[in-house]
Amino acid sequence: MNARPAGVRWMGYLEAIAAACLWGSSGIFSVHLFRMGVPPESVALLRPVVGALVLVAVFGVLRPASLRVSRRTIVILGLGGGVTAAIFQLAYQLSTDAVGVPTTVALLYLAPALVVAAAGPLLGEWPTRTRVALVVVTLVGVWLSVAGAEHVPAAFGSVGLAWGALAGLSYATYTLFGRFASARYGATPTVVYSTVGACVVLTVILLSVEGTIALPDTVSAWALLVVFGATTIALAQFLFFDALARIEASRASLATAIEPVVAAILATLLLDQGLRSLGWIGIVLVVAGVVGVGVAGRRTAP
């Protein structure tokens, strides 16, 4: 792999960390919207819709040339990124509604382990024994976090596990696709057309299954939704895709290890979904494992 300037790599790490900090607040927004009467399926759609509108408005005015790509590229980004993003948005919201913020984020962070494993056959970044051991530490931390989360519903085994695991799998797929697309087509068209594609896919799914889309019925709920979409979709997604254009997918994914820490702290301070001692030990292991993989892993040329 060609060496990149240190400044470019550090900018990518900082962008991925900043995106993760914003994503760490997602559960707080979701839970409050649920309590305001907006169902998780609608939040899964309306959040990216707001983000897409912000992205199109900003880049359409400031950098319209960045959105001019071929029809083939639009199809690739809209379908590839759109389908994986749609699945992630739906699975994340339904998991948050079923099992709460800490458990959802813990399950979501199966994704870095999946990205590291897929980086070998897809990118030529084959893991060492040390990296495999650190992935195991991460997985142990994930399940300790699940066991240590307060107010885990009895249906966790059948409902929460399925949605949380799907969120982690789709997040990993989205990361790998983002690395592929951002490096070839640029961060701006990747994030814009992927987000628009996700909105289209989610609209089709919800109208087919639910028959309708529930909208917020108060000004405060709309305001919360706009802030939610603008920060955790428009801003965070652009930062993450720009990071993927600068650094490897596995390293960008591992840099987002700060997200479960932010989510757990916010859930403890603002919600009744904090972690017991066992859960905090799990969070520490998750962070130690994924950061350790990034530090100890050797890079091989794809």
C-alpha cells in the first residue's frame, strides 16, 4: 500500500473519531423521539431524509461540481450504499427500541471485528495472531457490555440480538463499501447518493410493510429530528466517508471505538439505561481490543 503523508492519515483518524462522537449521541436522540410518539421505523427513515436534504442543500450550493458524476456512478452509490445504509438505519432503531442504547451499541461494535476479518480477502490486510487475539478481547467486551446493561428486556434473545447483530453486520458492510467508493468516486458523491438511496429504499420498505409513515406531531419533536439528522447523518457521515478516503477501512472502523464510550456515558447521565460494573468492564475491553488491533496490527500491501 502506498504510504500517505502523516497529516493526511491523522486527519482521517480525527474525522473518524469526530464522526463516532456524534454517532454516540444517536441513542439519546432516538429514545427521546420514541417517547415523543415517533415509532422507530419512522425515525429510521426521517433521520436520513433530514440528513440527505442538508447534504444536497449544502453541497448543491457550495460545491455543485462535486455532485456531477456519471449515471453509472449514481446507480452504484445509490444501490450499494443505499441498501446497506437502509438496513443499518432500520436495524439500529429497532434494536434501540427493543433493548436500549448500551446493548445496541455493544452489538453494533461487532462491526470492527467483521471489518478486520474482511480486510484480508477484500483488501489484502491479513490479520496477525496478535490482531486475532485482540478481536477476541473485543468480542468478550461486547458480551460483558450486554450482560452488564440495565433494563435488558426479556425478549432480548429473540428480538434484540437479531436487530443488534444485523446493525453490526450492515455497519461493517457499509464501512467496507464506503472505503471502496470514497477512494474511487470521492467522499461527497458517496455520502450524498448513498444517503439519498437509503431514503428511497426505506420509503419503499415502510410503505410496503406499514402502509404509512408516522410524522412527529409537535414542534419540539420536529426540532429534535432536524438536529438529529443534521449532526448524526449529514455531518457525521461526511466526516466518516472523508476519513475512508484517507485511511484504510479497518483503521477507520477501529477509530470509531470511542462511540460506545460516548453512548454509554450519555445513556448513564441522561437516560435510565446505564451500565452496571460488569458493563463498564465490557466497554473497557471493547475499546482496548479495537484500539489494540489498530496499534499492533501490521499493514500488508493489497
